[in-house]
Amino acid sequence: MNILSIESSCDETAVALVADGRRVLTDQIASQVPLHRIYGGVVPEIASRKHMEVIYALADQALLASGLARSQIDAVAVTYAPGLIGAVLVGVNFAKAAALALGKPLIPVHHIRGHIAANYLAYPDLTPPFLCLVVSGGHTMFVDVEDYTKMTILGATLDDAAGESFDKVARVLGMPYPGGAALDAAARSGDPSKYVLPRPKPGENPLDMSFSGLKTAALNLIHHAEQVGETLDVPSLCAAFSQAVSDILDTRVRLALTRTGRKKLAAAGGVAANSVIRAALTRTAEELGTDLYLPPLKLCGDNAAMIGAQGYYEFLAGNLADMTLNAYATRSILGERL
Ligand code: KG4
Ligand code: ZN
């Protein structure tokens, strides 16, 4: 089954064609990152306008690259939530028009479910159940993936997402948006023990997390150094910060694995590209005898192939939409309104 898939929830316009939820025929991404960089973050109006400008041509390009004829498209999948509302709307409206014109089913896909499904593309043998650490720019949570469309949230951040805190610290250090990858690169030559940063204590639910205290501690350290004229060891601060985020995630990964008894651990989302976190998960999985699934870096960030992968399983579960499908800025991974 060939699914035309669309993703436009933030600052990447993406169109892919995916066969049977597992095989990427083509995965086209038009990144807007350079456009937003001068503002230090995504400007929602510019994002929507740019999605509008490129989506049609990108879809044409994807179809050409896939080698398929229009008649070989069996369904259209699209990110319908969560994201910047104007940006998500562009993808949803394009997908509705495409589904109507082709006379094919329309499949609404939750963006975070898509991130999790990136693992199905990277690992064709991976099947649920498994535990998934979701770490993106807007979400940080542990998801027990019981089946392709049946999931439970075991714990989540109580404040900032991990990616948000990476981006904020990177921005204050003068790194270009989105700073997570630049901070990760800088950390490689640093000494993580040079600066002491806090690890917030678990709250009522030990699988919940908090990153705002850690972020504030790092920002205070940077501002204090500026005020007293001290030269900051930027690579070491980046290493200490990455280590702290990784420790917060890793202690809970261990707990979640022992609690659930799951023998497979996957990671998903842009922050899953972080080298310190990947190394920690690799060690933990080895120690606990757990199979580890880490998507390659290009499948960690936003893309449309992951939407096509999850779209296939949503289709099999009968989760289809009609022409009344709307876009939502917020919506739980379980499909509930927030
Ligand atoms: O999943 P994603 O592409 O978009 C959302 O759905 O939010 O995640 C983007 C986030 C950004 O915060 C970005 O800075 C972060 O992923 N990121 C990283 C790394 N690469 C991307 N954070 C830490 N280390 C990285 N190597
Ligand atoms: Zn994302």
C-alpha cells in the first residue's frame, strides 16, 4: 500500500511516499531553518506562508522521485496535530485536496506517533510492544507502545521539553537556532565534570521529569560569568548540560524498563540525535539486556516518511478522516483534546 504523506507542523515542509508503513520510496524535505534563524526561533506566520509556497511543488517532486504514477497512490496521510496551527493547517488542507482529487482515503496522524513510527522505517523487524523515549522540541515523555495505535504515557515533562531547554541554553550561548545540534557538537570537546548542574528530584510520579530548573541553573551560570567577567568554558558547560539532561532521562528509562518489563527500548524525536543521550541509552540497554532501537539522525528530526509509516498502521486500525478534518495546535498522543 503506497501512502502519500505530508508533514508541515513546524519549520519543515515534508512530503514522502511510503510503502506498507516500512519502505521509504522517497522522503523530500524543504527546511525553513535558515529563514527563521535570523529571528532566533520559528516565526509562525512566516512558517505557514513558506509551507504554502512550497508544498505543491514538493509533492510533485516527491511523486516524480518515487517513480509512482498518481494512480498508484493508495491513501494520503497527514500530520493533523500538534504544532503551529497555521502551519499544520497548510498540510491538512493540501492532504484533504489531494485525497479528494485522487479519490483515496485520508489518514490523520499525530506528529508524535509519527516520530515513534520512524523506528519502523529504520528497523523493519521492530514490532510492538516496546518502550519509547520521546524527546523532541516540544515533547518529552515515556510511551509504552502496546500496539501500533495503542499507547500509554508512563511519564512526561512537567515543564519544558528537553529540546526546548537545549535550544534556550544554546541561544544564550550565541549558537544559531535550533541550537540543540550545535550544543551537542560543542560538548564533544568539553569536560562534563567542570560545572555542577542540578538533577531535579522525581516528583509524585517518578517517571515524570522537569527541565526548567536545570535550564535556569545553566542560564544563571552563564549570566554570572558575564557579570563578573569570567571566561566561560563553553564546551564544558555544553558537556555538563548534555550530561544532566541525559542523566534525567536515563534514570527514568531504567525505572520504566524494570516497571514495564519491556525488553525493547526505542527513542524518537529530534533530541534522540544527541550523542550523550545515545551513548547513555546504549550503555543502559546493554546493562539491562534490552534491545535498543535508535533511529538514524535524519529520521530523528521532522520528516514525512514517519507520518507515512504511522499512517499505514492508523489505516489498518480504521482511523480515517473525512473532509471535515481540522488541524489542532495541541492534542494528546492518545488523540484526546488537551
Ligand atoms: O522532533 P523535532 O525535529 O521537532 C519537534 O517535533 O519538536 O525536534 C527538534 C528539537 C530541537 O529542539 C533541536 O534543537 C533538537 O531537537 N535537537 C537536538 C539535537 N539535534 C536536534 N538536541 C540535542 N542534541 C542534538 N544533537
Ligand atoms: Zn517533531
